[in-house]
Amino acid sequence: MKIVKAETPEQKAAFLEVLASANQRMAKKGIVQWLPCHLTAEAVFEPGKEPYLLLKDGVPAATALFSVEDPVFWPDKEPGSAVYVHRFSVAEKFAGSGLPQELLAFAESYARERKIPFLRLDCRANREKLRQLYESCGFRFVDIVEVDVLGVHLCNARYERPLEMSL
């Protein structure tokens, strides 16, 4: 397993393919995760967000976007107080293989290197299984927030996890 920053056009295309695969897997279960407008390069690769791609045996398998501010879902938090994790997804053929935990461990090391004391993320409030995953990974439920993103009204559960910082 290897995690790389998606910087080249090929890596970014692979990132979008993993998102689309995860979205299709959710759709088969009757879950609307992202609309097509949320899966474009313009919507995903915004300034200030760093895309990471997890490769399993050289194959793109999972994704995450990191940023140090989130004015949409966390407007009440100071920029730089956390690493915010978005577009957290696993390609369909890698579902159930423990990759979310690997990516979250990477996010934790990313935050520690920058001396940032929290990881924060959010998900649709009705995604019970995903919420259980976050809680099993040590995230604490904060609250429910309602926002409009690209013309879609979202009701999301917010989670955070404090990180032990070495002196």
C-alpha cells in the first residue's frame, strides 16, 4: 500500500475514478452520496485542498482531500485548528478491506507533522454505517449542520478527533 498526493493529470483522473466507483457502489445500495456536479475536477480539486490517493498493489483504491479550513461545514472553527477530511472514499472492488483506517492513520500523521491538534470530518446524517465507522475510529460526534452546496441542501453530522501531540 502506498499513499501519494494526486498531482499529475493521471493521478487526478484516477482520484475521480475512485470517487465515481464509490458513488456507484452507494447508488446500488440506494444511497445518494454525490451528484454528478460534485464529481467534476472543478468541484473536487479546489484551491486549498490537497488530494491524496491510496494505491493498493499499484491500483488506485481510496481517496481523501485534506485542508486546514472548512468554511462551509465548519465555519465556527479557526482556520488551522484541524485537518479537514473530505471526499473520503473507497473504490468498489476494495470495499471492506480496511482502507478507511489506513487513510485516517495517514491523515493523523499529516496533521501531526503540521502540529495541528484535530481531525474533523462530516458525512450525511443518515449514513449510519459510515457514522459508526467514524466513531469506531475514535471520532466524537459534535452536532448536525445544514448547508447548501452546489445547489443541494445537506444535513450532515460533524465529527472530530483530538490528536495527542508529542512535545
